[in-house]
Amino acid sequence: MNEVSDSPESEGEVREPQVAPKKTVSGRLYALLAVGLLLGLLLGWVLVRMSQGRPLFGPPQFHGLVIQSPPPLSNFTLTATNGERMSLLDFRGKLVVLYFGYTFCPDVCPATMVELKHMMEKLGRDGKDVQVIMVSVDPERDTPDKLGEYVTQFDPSFIGMTGTDDELLGVTTQLGIFYQKHEGTPATGYLIDHTATVSVLDEDGRLRLVFPFGTTGEDMAEDLRHLLP
């Protein structure tokens, strides 16, 4: 009888060496890496929004009065603290923060200017896209030199502007600003009653925000960040 071998291989057959499969990154690992990357990006976005005081979801909440769908202001030209004539159009591309007051103001004006100084400090590097302009409603006493000395003591980037009564009326009427001279004491001379709000124009010269007197610099900075690109 022929004997049958228990070996699965027939005689003369050569067994091929087995090659270990190459190690590959599993699909699960790729998915974990992708999720980790997305979570990192989301966390970064959240931290940036929180550091800027912006809400995580929904429309921003403003501290100032928001002006809906405003038309651009008519261009105006006044005399700046450098003695040159400057127009609103010269500041296109920046947020323009307008405050109307005068250097002899005993209380309201210096208090507001201090808050505008704090606003710029809070804005930090974003302040390069913001121009603060104090428009004097007292051209009789506020010469360009005197006005320039006054505004730059709060921040070197601040600009002062003023003009004739007719020129000032062309600006104040558009923004709803009131001012009127009245007699003071022998020590003070005349004083000027004036609207103490702060107006914010966007990059296209539209009135977008109005801050009432007493708004803090921190709150103003937070609102301006909502308008910055």
C-alpha cells in the first residue's frame, strides 16, 4: 500500500516566507487627530472672542445707543490743531470718535476725555484704526495751539478741531449737538452749555453709536471692537 504523508505540503514544494503586514495609521487615529485639531481651533476662537469682550453667539450687545441704517454724514472741514484745514473725508477707513466740548470746561469735558484715554488704552493695538477728535465749540478762546496742548495731554494721537460758528453749526446740526454760551462768574468768565455725548462714525462716515455722558472707557472700547473689521 502506498503510505499517505500527514504533511500538508507535498514533497518538493517550497514554502514562501510570510511577510509581516506593514503598520498603518488606523482611520480611528486620523479621526481623533482631526477632532483634536477642530477643538483646538474652537478653543482659540473662544479665547479671542472672550479677550475682546465679544459674545460667543448671537449679535453683539452694545453699551451705547445704536443708530440703525444711518446715511453718511455730509463732509465738513474745520481747522485742526496743527493749523491746517482737515475734512471728515481725511479719516476714511478709520472709526472716528467725535466729542464736542471746550478747554475751559470745568468738569464734564475733562471727565469725558479721561474716559476716552482709557478707551484707547483698552483698545491697545486696535487703537491704530480709531481716531479721537475733540471739536471745540469755543473758537473764541480755543486757538489751535491751545486746543492741541489740551487734547494731547490725554493721548498723543488725539486731534482737536474747531471753526467759525457757521462751520460748527454745519457739523453739530447733523449730529444733534447743542451748545450755547452763557455768563459765568467774574472768575470764570462766560461758560458754554453743550451736549456731552460721544459720537462714533464708522469707516464710511456713518453715525453708528452715541455714548451718553458717564460711559466708561472700557465699555466704549468693547463697543468699538464690534465695529472694527
